[in-house]
Amino acid sequence: DDIKDFEIEGMSIGDNLLNYIDVSKIDELKESYYKDNLYSTITIFPGDTKIELKNYDALVISFLSKDNEYILQAVSGIIIYKEDILDCNKKRILIVEEFNSIFSNIKPQINNFDAEFGKIESTEFDFKNQDKAIVACYNYDPHPSYTDHLRVSLNRGDFLNWIENKAYK
């Protein structure tokens, strides 16, 4: 019943990112697409670090920008599905079934909607403390700059609140 009990590529919410990557590499990988800098995000692809990606094509990791311990506030695993959104949805359904067995006392919420660059089909598991696990397929077809993908995310509630209300404003 605690999101910290779940791992993506061996990482959990609350872990210290410095256990996986050194500070210089974190600084090198930091992305700057938020207008508010309370949190920072890095994206890790195979070969970027010593982290071996076994189940995902990339990881997206977020932490408080001023946290010198780099405690993970959000971890997402990405699987690329170029022009194969049907397979993405099949995989999403399998992962949701697994989450249903793990988070047996949480009723999932299905959210399918049109976003700025495409469609998103997601299933969300809301924890009592406002943390959230999300399994979503992003269908950007036919956007030229974005790739269809599956995203499995573990998020602190405070991080999601910031994303929705401050990050891009």
C-alpha cells in the first residue's frame, strides 16, 4: 500500500539518486523545460550511465532541485512503440492487471483524453497519501517530434500537484 514498495529498474520513490549516478552526470543530464524550477528532471537512455535498463528503453527521474541528496520524487519507465499503439495498449493492460494484484485495495481510475500533441490512455492508482502510480500509452501520431510510447510512472503527490499547477506556468 506504499508506492515506495514498487520499483522501476531497481529504483523506488524515496531512493537517493546518488546511489545510481554521480553528481556530474546528473548535472549533465538535467533537462530544462519547466518554467518553475522547484523540481529537476533527467532522462536516461541506454549507455548514458552505468544503470542497466532491462525492461525499459529509457527512464525519466525527477527530484527537488535544491535537494543535495537527490531523493527521487518521480520515476518513469518508458517503452517506445513507434507506430504500434495497439501493442502499447496490450502491454498497458498487462501491467495494469499486475498493478491490480499488487495494489489490491486501490480502485484504478481510467483516464483517456486528447492532449496537446496526441491522445493518452491511462490507468491511475491513487494512494491515500496522494502518491500515484500511472500506466499510460501516449499516441502522438502523426506528430513529427514525438514518439508513441508506454510510460509506467511512480509519483509523489506533491510532484504531480506541481506538474499540474506550477511547472509550466
